[in-house]
Amino acid sequence: MKLASAEGRWLIAATVGASGMAFLDGSIVSLALPDVDRDLDAGLSGLQWTVNAYMLTLSSFVLVAGSLGDRLGRRRIFNVGVAWFGVASILCAVAPSIEMLVAARALQGIGAALLTPGSLAIISTSIDKADRGRAIGLWAGLSGVAGAAGPLMGGWLVDQISWRAIFWINVPLVVATIAISLRYVPETKGAQGRIDFGGAGLTVVSLAFLTYGLAVEEWMPTVAGLLLLIAFVLHQWRTPHALVPISLFADRVFTALNICTFAIYGALSGGLFLLVLQLQYVTGYSPLEAGLATLPPTILLLLFSGRAGALGERLGPRLPMTVGPLIASASMLLYLRVDADASIVDVIVPGIVFGIGLTILVAPLTTSVLASAPADQTGIASGINNAVARTAALLAVAAIPPLAGIAGADFASPEVFSPGYRTGMMICAGMLAAAGVFAALMIQKPKRFEEVLHAPEQDVV
């Protein structure tokens, strides 16, 4: 279908609405953490797990979701995920304790895992060949806008209503997305085969051990997690129905793209987690003021994501994926000026630089991941890349605070949090710089880059 048609516009609306909710919760919840701490007496560990429970199940089950979509129908799994996400959001909104909130967040992550890879796969198999590059750019940019808008919307909701309102807001979005999807999104399928639930189980357990070990700085669960990850890789190598087809990593570009994804999204998630807490604990901003202070990336993504996607078509992925992370790295260093005496300029300027870097890199990264995989494995390729991104976010939020010295019952005091914030942001800057250098050395235009952008419609049933 044509992107400019009514059906094409509604299809983009449905996929952006769903993936935007998943991105939105990733940023909006971080902003509400101080209020969650005060209301539920969560402590630092409780706050980390409020973020990490969601990321853990999202990272683990997004791989299964890609396979389920390819086998059972991408629209079907997409709609199941959206509905699941809505029910879990209600459970989050009514949680009476931090333990119940963490459990509900884990369930919410499963819903996000089911809907996320389907969003992109639906676009790549349903939009007409001439419009596919721009459609992917719009999806990436507008979904990023939803995530970046989280601090603004969340700040207003937390200030004016309650932290619980950030979950209630998902309910009408869920209803609207499902209604649009059922009417305008065609069903598509990809590669058929058995689903590796054993691999999914190993993923959940290994990441849970790793996350816990890194968060509490204990080596035994960390080692156990690493051993279980090795067991997962061996299982994938031996099973005929692998959750992660090892053959995909025989493509050097696919492997390099996922290494870059890990560094980029780990740094972005760790940096955002620290920034919104620094603004409230140290600079003294209210949730709404913190949201307003992080608005520039939203505006830049909204204005230029489509153009960045078109530019990526002409240049290929190497240059955008080199320049984008390096610019984002510079923004993390500029954010070091955010302290108790920070002016609005100290917050806005790094946000503008951050938005430029993010806008440059998102669309070329997304397109290249799909282009480096066989045509009948776009769903699982998207799932793998999403899993890598979410795993990076999960491990970054678990590991960076203790590495930076943010710990103990008094973690929220400016004397403890601010020095740790500076160390953590320098870690994030280093990760982004490393990703940019690695991209310059290793990223080439995938063989199917033009095909993904201009291939005919396929598998519509």
C-alpha cells in the first residue's frame, strides 16, 4: 500500500502508537521514580527493579515474539501484545507495594516484547516499495518522539495527578491502536517453524542472574548468568529450531550492527536514567520541570526523522552510524554541567546535541539490520536487534549506578548522587564514542540495503 494513502497513514499510526507506548514507558517511568520511592518506600534496589523487571522480560521475550509473528501472523501477535500491555498497565497503576509493581512491570515487558518487532515487520512487508525507506524513517523517528516525549508527559501527570497516572494513560492508547490495527493492518507471515521455548527460558534466567549480580555487585550470580548465557549459545548452535539463528551472525555487517546497538542503547538508557534523577535529586527540578528540560530531542526527532531516513538511503549506514554516536557522546559530556547550580542553558544545549545525534543514527541502523538478514527472516532479525537494545538498557541500568558509586540508603542525597552521576555520564559518553569508532571501522552497506528500501510487497495474506 502507498504511504500517502489513508490505509498507509493509519498503518503507520497503529505501529507508531504501539511501539511508542513501549518506548514511552521506558522513559516516563524513570521520571516517576522519586515519587514511587516516597509512596512505596522502594529504595534504590526497588527503583532499579521497577525499570529492570520491564527490560528483563522485554529483552527475553522479544526473540520469541519475532518468531511467533513470522509463524502465526505479525498482526495477530502485534494485537495480542498491545492488549497484554494494556492489562499489565492497569496492574501497575493499582499496585499496592513495590513488589507488586515490579511483578506488574515484568508482565508489561512481555506485552511490549510481543508488539515491538511486529511493528517494524508490518511496515517492511506492507508498505509499497517506493515509500518503504520513508516509512521506516517515520516509524523510527515518531516512535523515538514518543519515547522522548515521555519525560514531558510523565512530568505533568506525576505533578498534577500521581505516578499511577503514567500507567492509566496507556489504556485509551491501547484501545485505539487495536481498533486501527484490526481495520487497516494486513496480516503477514514469514518463515515457518517450531519455536524455541527452551532458548527463551535460558534467556530469562541468564539475564535475571546477570542483572541481579551487577546491581548488587556480587560475583556468584554474575558468573552464573554468564555461564547460562554460554549454555544459551550452545543450545542455539545445536537446536534445529534456534530462537537466534547463529547463521545470521555469519554476516559481518549484522554482527557489527548489533554490537553498535548494544553500546548505543546501553549508553542512552543509562544516561537517561541518571539524568532525570539528577535533575530532581540534585538540581531541584519538579517532575514537570525535568520533563520540559529534556524536550529538545523530541522536537528534533519530530522535525527531522523523515529527512534523516532519506539521507541514510543516499549515504548508506556507515557515515550516519559513525557521526550520530559521536555527537551523542559529546552530549553526554556536556550533560556533566548539570549540577545543583545548573542553568537552563546547561540542560537545553546538551539536549539539542543529543537530539541531533539520535536523529542521525536511528533510521539507518533500523534499515541496515533488516537489510543484513535474509528476506524471510526480517521478523527474527528485528527481534534480535530489539533484544540486544533492551538487554543493553537492562544491564546498563543495573551496572552503571554501582560502578559510579551510587548506592546505600542515602543514595538520593545530592552529596552521594551527584558525583556518581558525573562518573556514570562519562561511562555513557565512552560507550557512545566506542560505538561510533567501531561503526567507522566495521559497518558497510548491507547487500540487501536497496532491496529492503525498494523491494515489492510480500507475504500479505
